[in-house]
Amino acid sequence: MKKGTSPALEVIVATHKMYVMPDDSLYQPLLVGSDFFLDQQKGITLPKHLAFDNTGINISSKNHNYSELTGLYWLWQNTVKKDTNPDSFYGLVHYRRFLSIKDKQSPLTKTELQNLLNLKYEIILPKKRNYYIENLYNHYAHTLHVGPLDRTREIIKEKYPDFLPEFDRLKTRRSAHMFNIFIFKKPLFEEYCEFPFGILLALESSLTKEELTRYDGFHARFFGRIS
């Protein structure tokens, strides 16, 4: 992950378990929730190319709530902030979900990404996911506990009031770019990270210990869902 004068192209692959990873040099596999995994899997042989989100500046211990966002935070704090080249690109995908321009079986390659960037794109996103029966807010409420999302609105109203109308419009929409999958040019990557983490860390601070530990498993990862 050393950065020279040339722009970097790096996409982390967030994973919470051992899995077959793409061998393209674009990708850096990252074990998220490393604190928990390494404690539970003592003695396991780990791939040499695997990075860990419990190194450097990190929130790895929050993975049970933040899900893949502990990996995003790690990349932002330990790699992106140290890169002085504004033309670099960084991104996040998942061990089972990748960007692709050909078919669902072929992850985007570094060559394909470079071709897209030659067209002057600064943001690469997956196609929007459509919800035909309900809007985004109702879908969230029917799938997860809605209390933390409603609390998020209060935080946005207090910290980012100019964004509140857009947040309310977003809740009524029936499509969105989902799953925290993206590639951004470095300045946009940093701007993006500052916004949701500013909200989510404020949300965490506003919750009591009982509220933070109320949910288990799937429902506990609500910070990742809200983002």
C-alpha cells in the first residue's frame, strides 16, 4: 500500500471470513472485525496478502454494529489520508459483491477501471436497486428496527440541517445505490467518508449502552444499514 507520485487505484474487499478473492492487483482483501475473528480463530493460517482492520487508526471493535464500515474507516484513516495525490481512486466492495461491467461472474479489473477513468468518471457505482412495493423508509422499517434510523434524522437536523430535505426525500424514493459499494476519486472519497461517519459516530454517542446492545446478529449491524 505504499504510495508514490503516481495515482493509486485500490479497492478493498471487505470480508469477515476466509474466502476466494480476485487475483487482480486492483483489489486488497481486508479482514473486517479482525479483533473478533483473530480471537475466535487462534492458530488459523492466514493468507499473506490479507490486511486487517484492527491495525493503525481503526474502529475494528465496532464491527458487530458497523459491519463493512470498519473496513471503510480503516482505509480512509490509514491509506487515503496519507496519499497526497488527488488523482488517486479508492473503493469498497464485498467478498460476495463486486462491481462488474461484463457479467455478474467477472469482477471489474484494473484495466477496465482505467478505461472508465479515461472517460473522466470520478465516481463508479453499482446500478440502483429498485423497490416496487414500498419506499426506502418502509422497506427499512419492515426489515430492521426503525428507531436508530429515526434518531439519525434528528442528528441530521441538528448537525446538517441543509441536508434534511434531501434525507426526507430519500426516504420516499423507491430506488437507491445500495450495499456500500463504490469507487471514488480521492477528494470525493474523503468528502464522502467525513459525512456519514460524522453522522454515525454522533448517532452512536446518542445511544445508551442498552440501546447499543439491544439487537443481535443481523439487526445489530444497523450502523452499516443506515449508511
